[in-house]
Amino acid sequence: MKAAQFSRFGGPEVLEIVDLPDPRPGPGEVRIAVRAAGVNASDWKKRQGLMDQELPQTLGYEVAGIVDELGEGVSDVAVGDRVFGFCADAAAQAELAVLPHYAPIPPSLDFAAAAALPVAVETAARALDQLGVQRGETLLVNGASGVVGRAAVQLAVARGARVIGTGSPGSHDLLRSLGAEPVAYGDGLAQRVGALSPGGVDRALDIAGSGVLPELIKLAGGPQHVVTVADFAGAQEHGVRFSRGDTGRALYTLGEIGGLIESGQFSVPIGKTFPLAAIAEAHRAGETGQVRGKIVLLAG
């Protein structure tokens, strides 16, 4: 099969499309013919040598396609079904991928839209779970207009929470459409949030990693009510929980998100698609911030 790979660390130019052996599914897994795979910041961090140090490396965690082989014991899907989910061994950006965690693609979605779901919904749901967000509470989402931020807003609203979301002025109409009350980020954030919620907020989620953890702690009444997915150093400094996948993942969201999508309560924006062969161009677009919304590679 064709797959994206790099054999040395560096810029997008180190990415190659190479021939690799076809993967085979193990017990409880399915193999799919890949139709689309999401691109995330973790991909270019890996490529730069900021994460795993082994070489060579393949890329990609989230993927959508058509089931073409079943592992032992799989009975909930059949060959030919459309599924999306998380790929084993970070090798989703390829012609074939093995999925240990998967769910049927919601009927209204194409492959690109389905491939954009797993990381955003799992990250957002995991953070909301760790915060313990409940109906009737007020949640502040810092960085609400990005892909994960939008997911967090929509999931929190679906849980019955009141959501205040930070974003640039140009994003405020979007945030209102998602059910959030928008505020501008930057100096004076605490005062602007206080004007909307004089008693502060019950919980705060930092998606942007923009150095505002002290303000979030103050607004939420202590570090125990704040979670960040973006500011590891700040979390250590201020005693805030840093949410990461290796401490437990909200995989149940794969099976539940379809209901929200089909009822019009959830979506992930597609910013731009690239063919698999143009993966270097996709990385450049992601790293330079040229694309608003999810970047997705198309294969097949």
C-alpha cells in the first residue's frame, strides 16, 4: 500500500509517499480502504522530532473509509460498511488502515467530514468529563472558535451547560450560532467574562494555550475547576490539570456523536482537503495557519 512516512526529522520536505506492507487486522479490529484522514498539529510535531524519536515514522490517527477486512470476533460491522475512527499505530495517512476503535459514519456525512471527527470530539469530551461539566453550570471555553473549541462548545451545550466562549470579534457570530455567549480574548478578559457572569464561572477549559490560566483559575474559583489541553508548562506552574489521551480517552464519543450530528447539534468545519500525495503541502498550510477549519487528506 501507499503511505505517508518520514525517515528523518525536519520540515515538510522530509515527507514521502512510500510502499509499505498491507496491514492486517487483529482480534476486535477492522481494516478499511482509506478514503480520508485528518491532519493534526501532532503530525508536524512528530515530523519535527518533538514527540517520538524512532525512525522511520508513519502518520495519522483519525480516518474514515470502507471496511474491507474483519479481525477475529468482529460482528458489529460488515465488509463494505462505511466507518470512521482511530487508527492503530498512527498510520492513518495511507491507502489502508487498521482501526481498533470505530463507529458507523453518520448517514449525512461524507468521508472527509467523518475523518475530521475523532480527535476533535474525543479531546473535547475527555476534557469536559475531567471537568465534570453538568447541566445548569456555566463553562468558559478559552479558544472556542477553533476545531476542538467548537467541539467543546457544542458538546457542552448538548449537556445543558451555559457556555461563554472566547474568540476574535470576527468569530462571535459563529460562536452565537453554536449556542455560546462570545467574549473577546486578550487583556481585560476577566472583566468581560464578569460582566456576563458576575459570580464567575463553574468550570473553565483552555483550548488556546494563550497564557490565561491565572485568569481562568480566578474566574472558576480555583485550579481544580480548570483543565487545559494546550498549556502543559502553565498547567504545571499553576496546578491545573493537563488533559492528554494517555491518561484515559473518551472513546465512547465515536458511537454517540452520530445522534448529535443527525439532529443538527454538532459539526466540525472542513477547512481544506488535499490529496494524499500532497501531504507536504497540507503540513505547510497547517503550520502556517493558512487554513481555518480541519485539514483532511483524501485517499482513493
